[in-house]
Amino acid sequence: MSNDPAPSERSISPMLSTIAIMPDPEPRSYSLFPQVGPKAPREWGVDDLAAFNIQFVEQDATAFYGPDVDLAPSSSVPREFLTAETSREAADPESKRLLRYMEFVRSVNIDDGACVMFLMRLLEAMGYPQAVGDDAVFVCEHEYPLTMYGQRFTGSCAMSIDAGEGRYPVIVHSRTMPVGDVDPRHPPVPHAKIVAMAIADYQYQADLAHRSSVLLLNSEYLRHDHAPRTYAAIMVTGTLPVFFKFTITTQLARAVAEGSMIDHPTVVQVYAPPVTKTNILETVASRCEDNIGLLGRRRLIVEASLSSSGSASPASSATQHAYEPFNFERWRSPDVGPPLPLITEATSPKRPQIVYVPSTRAQSTRPASRISWRPPSPNVYRTPKAPADWGPGDLALYNIVVREEKADAFFSALVDPDLTPSVPSEVLTAASSRSAFDPASKRLLRHMEKARMPLTDYVAVDDFLIRLLDTMGFPEAVDPGAIVLPWRPIPVTVAGSNFTSSVACAVDAGNCDYPLLVHPLAMSAANPGLRVQTSHSQAMLVATAIGAYQTSTALEFVAAAVPTSSGPLQDDVPSRTYAGILCAGTLPTFYKFTVTAELARAVAQGMPAPHQTVVQVYMPQVTKRNNTNVFATCIDDTMMSLDQRRLVLEAYEAFKRHVVSQLRE
């Protein structure tokens, strides 16, 4: 006989599909937890954990990892990462890059993208993707659906590991600050969101197991018992990690989906490395402190002298490697099966707003502009418009023209005949990731293969661009200390109003200076034509570059303590050349243009620019190019052909040598 509760005991009908968002006609509410109800994973708080009988237990290393914690694990972390004080002292390129990301996290203390990139670099150097599978790669901004109280929500992940076949066993998230309307009496907490994301993944995997077709889901997918799954989590505050592990069962996933009680508790084991802070709640509450920057503390997190043979130094015997024991074999239970998802959450605060020098002019009735030195203009020519809404008409308003050029004109010189791309050799010779043997080549090819379908997995294009730019050395071409950072929010002032424009990734040269902006082309299933989508995407790219110029110029103006009357966007302020890449699938389009103080001032005031600005465009001439519907004819196989792959990568190399490397000159 079935043990399922009677229909009257359920908060929703068992026939409710997980795809249809159908609220319960009589929403259930816990008398002890009145704040519990349908909500997205990012809004979960302490009440939600208590309502579903989820308990956190802090443990020491022996209890958390098991009796084999004393075994010295072999570590593949670059040795100079533990011996060099700064990135300038490191000679190994991998150590230098990893130290640069760590230093950036330490310097700003509030950047989500930098924290995620540092953690991605560290876990990748330690072989976390290889522990998941040979073809596993890191991806960014993956989303999981969560069914709670019969309603469907989406929880986005800042970073995860794609093991193929719809399996994402490693999840990283950094955006934990409250967003939107949140009750201050019951704020969301980071470790609650970790559990919510694990439950969402369990529901999704159970859904896949009972999916009858690609478009039709079985509404009874949680009526059957599925095998429990052990999840692991790493939550990072700045550079200080806290580790979690717990098991999700069908009963818990069903209780969350239906909003019903659960008798059996779910215990979440917590381990915090013995550095400055030892209490998990204090660690989460205190925002990014410099807990790993000192070389001695860094050894507590990643041990320096662990050799490949497993021998450990005296320091490693005192404090075990905090990341390395946290793998998929040390606490595997035969009763539970292989632990699938690993969730990692970086809880770094947001970037604060830039404070400009206050204006000495009389206050007006209209809202004050972020650029306080701008004189009020009674005849604003253009209404404010966000950069994401820009189109060809906005470019024409500010006297900006787009001109497509050939390679020799775009690169201002004949392209080198022997232009070998700066990528691993197998990237140019292997037909697919499965035929590659080098791990770096395999990872890059996996990203390339995922980016072939921008409509079904649009964030894969972001991951491919980040990986390709980093592999080819674009940051080093801009500045020795530059790094690639994802999700760059850049403030833009348009017609006296302030907006924020975001790009998928940018090369950060320091002090909010972004000379290279990269973004995937805005594609849609309804209108995949490249020409129409490009006109709006390139307008957004130009507007974002103007915002980057406004921000960096204002910061220099404030730092120089120049009298307010002179203003940061006067005509004597030097102009700057910006480079950009729009990528449709794996097909790139390259841009370069110069932003002047006159143009930035015209955009800030909403007035026409008196002089013309030319945006130079170059698109590699791949086969089957079709301006009306490139997606259907060329995007899917742009870089799958070895000849076209070399052609596109040579265009990237020429762009790096002849354009990007000259941006700071």
C-alpha cells in the first residue's frame, strides 16, 4: 500500500506539473514559521531551514573528513603560489595569474567576479574538474529550477562544473546580498541558499529521470523514491573557505515542492579551516577580510610543500590541506552512492558606488547627476536611455558611424603571414574535445563545443570567451597586472541620468579601467538574424565604452584633487581607444574606436556631438557567411572545421597583437 499522504493532507494537487506555475488555492503556512512560503533560492533564510528540519552542525577536520584526514594528499597547486609573497615575485605564469586574482580580491574586497575567478583558478589548478570527469569544465551563470509550495522559481549559479549529459556536480555562487523586496526581519542567509540550490538540483535530476520527452515532463517525478545524493559545498568569504556536506533525499525535495512537513532532519556538516575566524556564522557575517593574504595564513589553506608522491612538510602535518581532502572519494558512503553536486558560494559584498566631488553650484530642482560638475542644461536634446536600449538611432544622434573594414585597414598594417595563435597545439589539430589529450586543450575545446548553440546555452558563449581570452594572453597584452573579470557592471551617464551597463567579461587594468569589453551577441530564437541583432549589440558596446571612459576619467579627476570648476571631461582630457568583441556562438566580430571627452560630455548631457566618431569593425571571412540568417548557416560550425578554426584564432591573435597591445600606449 502506498505511504503517500491523502490528497487532503497535501498542499497542492499531485497532478500539478512542475513546469506549470500554478499557485495553491489555499497556500499552506506554518504556524511556527509565518515567514515561510514560496520564494526563490536567493531569498531563503533561517526560517526556511527550520521549517524543513535542516540543521547545521560545525565539526573539526577529523569528524568532517573522516579518520583518513591525517593522510597527506598530493597537491597540484603551483609551488610559487605558496612561496611568492606577490605576483611580481612569481616566475611561473600559472602562479602569477593565480596570485593576481588573489591580490585583486584582497584589494577590492567586494567584487563577485574576481572572487569567482580566483576560486575557479584555484579549484582548476587542484584538479576539481578532473575529479568529476575527464570532460568536465567550469561554466558560469548556470540556472536550476526550484519548485517550492507548488510554484516554480529559478536559482542562478555564478559558477558550476559541467560534467556533460545535464550533470553539474560543482556549483559556485557569489551573489548572496539581498536583492529586491526582502523582509529585513527575516533576511536571506548565504548557507540557506546553498541548501536551496542543492534541493533545486535534486529536483531537476529527478525530473530528468522521469522525463518522457524533451518538452513534456512527468508530473509524478517526486512521487517515486529516488536514491539520496550527497552534496558538497564551499562557501568563500573573500578568500577564506568554509566547507559543507549534506545529503538530499526524495522526502526533503518533495516537502519543499509541496510545502509539507518532514520528520527526519537533514544534517549539514560544516568545517571552517582554523584561521582567523572559527565560527561559521561570524565568518559569513563578516565581509571579506584579509584572511589569506599573509603567506603564513595562505599555507593553512593551501599547503606549499606537498609533493606528488604524497610526502608532507612539517607545516602540512600541523594543518592539513583544506581543499584537497574535500574530494569525492574521502567521504563516499556505499549506502548513499557517489556524491554528485558540489556547491561553492563566495559571499563577497558588492562594489560600492563611486563618490564624486560634490558640486559647488546651486542646487536645482531636478535630481542631481552623478557627474556633479555638469552644468544644468534647460534644453536637453535627448531623453535618457539605458545602454541596453541603444540602437542605430542613438549612435546617429551622437554622430557615431559604424564602418566595416578589411583586415589590412582594420589592423592598420598587413597581418603577419606567420600568425600562429597563442593556444595549445591540440586546439588547432584536434577535431573535438574527445580526441584531445592535453587537459588545457580539452577544456578549451569543450567550451568551444558548448558555445556552438547560443540559443540553448547562451552563457556558454561567456565561458568560451573568458577561457579563450585568458588562454591567448589578452590580459598580459593590455598590462602585466591586468586580469579577465566576468559580469562587469559599468556606470553610464546618459542625458543627465545614471544607468548601469553590464558586459559578459572585460579586461580590468585597475582603477575601473576596462580597455577591452567583450559580450555575446544578443540572439533570439524568434529573430536569429545577425545583422539586426548586431546593430543593437554594437550600440550597447559603444555606450558601455563611453561609460567606462566617464568612470575612469572621473576617478582620475577626484584622485588628482583638481578644482571642481575645471571638470573631468574638459577638452584637454586625453582621449582613449577602446576595443570590443561581440561573439555570436563562436563567430567573433572585432571593434575598435576612440572615445573623446567631447563625445563623453555629449552623451552625459544628451546633446549631439559636433565631431564624428568612427567605429571600425572587422569580421573574419568564414565560409557560408549569410547576413540574413547567420545562425542557421554558419554559427553552429564556425570553429568545428579545422581550417575555419585556425582562421578565427588567427584573427584573435592579430587583434591582440595589433589592437589590444596598443591600447595603453
